[in-house]
Amino acid sequence: MIALLALGSAAPDAAAQEYDLMIDNGHVIDPKNGIDSVMDVGIRDGSIAEVAIDIPPSSASTVVDASGLYVTPGLIDMHVHVFHGTEQDNYIGNSFTSVPPDAFTFRSGVTTAVDVGSAGWRNIRDFIAQTVDNSETRVLSFLNIVGTGMKGGAIEQDLNDMDPKLTAMTARRHADVVVGVKLAHYEGHDWEPTDRAVEAGRQADLPVMIDFGSADPPLPIEDLFFEHLRPGDIFTHAYADLDGRQSIVDADGKLRPFVLDAQERGIVFDVGHGGGSFMYSAGVPATQAGFWPDVISTDLHTGSMNSGMKTIANVMSKFLNLGMPLVDVIDAATWAPAQVIKRTELGNLDVGAEADVAVFRLQEGDFGFTDTRGFRRSGDRKLEAELTLMGGRVVWDLNGIAASEWED
């Protein structure tokens, strides 16, 4: 005989149940609402219906036992490249270096992915039709100040294609998707690209993300933070230590004193780990000096996911093992980025909010974490996504904790 038995308490009359699904006895971390304790989460019609202690299991059609696990809002990865396509020699824009979002988001607890600059005003419609409209993951975008987007090489150096007016106009036209403006990879001792990106952000009332390129001598990041960027603008690859780009630590490995002042001013520091932009040579002394990121993100693409970065859970675990409190780690991947991109309906477990939820296991053991130069540091804790819900639907279930039991 084959029988299907629901895990937890299944009611005889599912139609009479108050909740479609309840996550029972998990340790809920919801930074927006100041929750950091064992609670239950009730979900109905794709939305959060209740977050409370001791919701009766009999009130839900399906009960997920989350004992010993952490329950968080669905993660927001604020720095990815998902304009996957087949055009040759296009680096990240509509090419092979970008990845299909659904293949890499849910399995790490991510429900919202923000593509940063893969597309510009000339090809954002292609990105929306090709990626946004064909993904279960919620995909948003920073519009590249370069009209043709992030296609690499000389294309990203073209000042003539950096048009603040057209970028802002296009951002407003696609306001349901576009949440910011991006500048990346510009080479040269020139502030004009930065200023044009900021002007586009000003016209569209959106934040700007700067992936500082390279210059000889390097442009001073103190000037960037205090003379060019506005509060709310984003400095990504915050823990990079690269030639041609000034690091947040000096030649003696000391955090530059103005960095904390810039953070206090409102400059947003984003990890943007990537395949070459997180080094322990910057990350260890900076965090030891008390400098923590505002946002934890991956810079997901084929060149990062198979090297030091791996997944957002891995990046979060790195900071956890560097000493960042777990609540702050969760905040930096949920509520903090939601505020930065001005999508405050996301990144929280408000009653009535769409039920984007992640459930993590915090493993204890002997683990290794590598930076983008291949150096390893040991750690004793590692986050792993057990379950991800998108709009109340199970989209990732590593060990079947929300599934029905099979018995022969």
C-alpha cells in the first residue's frame, strides 16, 4: 500500500484551515520588526498572515517543523548578473557570463535578485522580455549609465554613450523593474562617468552604484565618498584590494579613517564579492577595525560562483565567521538592501507582505572559506538554505521538510 502522510499535524478538512502553511517553532529573525526569537509564521493566500508564539498546528493545512532552524525574510541579493544570453564577446550583457536567475537563487534563500548594470537604456527592454518576464525569481535592475550595458572592453569606456537624460527617462519608464543606476569598469583619471551616473540618479530619484574602475594614479575614494556620491549611493566591491583602485585599507593594512565617516554620512557599502573583489587583505583588518558592510551581496556570474564566492549563503557565512552578529548578517541581506533600493515591501515578514521566506540551518563544524585570491580562512559556522518560499509557494526544499512523507 502507498500512502501520503503530511508532515506535522494535517487537518481532516483542509478547506476549514486558517493558514495554508505554517512554519512551526523556528527561530525567526526579522530585522525590520525587531524579531529575534522562536516563533511561528502563518501563511495564507501567498501572504504573511501571522507571526506569533504558539500558533496551533491544527490551524494550518501544512505544518513545517523548523525546530533548530532560522526563519528569515527571503533574501535580496542586491548585486547579480542575470542577463543570460548567447551573444558572443559581450562579457555580461546578454551573454554567457551572466546566469539564469532561477538556477541559483532559491537554493540559497534568495527570492529577489537585482541585476546591476548588465543592461543599459538601449537594451533594458530585451532584458525585461528575456529574463525578468521569464523568471520565477523577482528580478530588478540597476540601469548601466552606458547605453549598451556591460559588454566589456572599450564599450564601457564610451563617454558618448553615457547619457544621464536618456538613462533617467528609461528608468522612469520601467520603474517597476529599474531601482538604480550603475557605473562600472571605467578606466582613467576622470570623474565625468561618475558624475554622469549620479546625475542620472538625481533625475530619476534613484540610488547609484559605483564599481570603481582603475586609474594611474588611483582616484581617491575619499573624494568619491564626500564630493561625488550622495547619501544613499552605493560603493560596491567594498573589500576589494586591487591595483589601480584605492582600497579601504592603506598600505599598512589599516582602515582609512574616513571610511567610517563616509558610512556615517550615508554612503552604502556593498560587499559585491564577485570573482575578484573580496580579499582577506582588506576584509580582515577592516572588520577587525569595526567596519561592517551595509549590504551583503554576491556579484553572481559564472566567474564568481565557481571560485571564492560560491553562493550568498557562503558569503554571509564568511562575515559570520569574521565576527559579524547573525542578526546583522541577516539584516544585510534582507531589510537593508530593501531600503537601499526603495522597495520596502520586501525584505521583511510584515503581516500582509508577500510570503517570501527563507529557512536556514546554521551548521557547526570545521569549514573553510576562500577569498578571491584563493586564500583560506577556517570557520566554525556555515549557513545552508533548507527551505525557500516565494509568494507562499515552496520553491526550494533541500531535505523535504515541507513535503509529504512516502510510506510503503
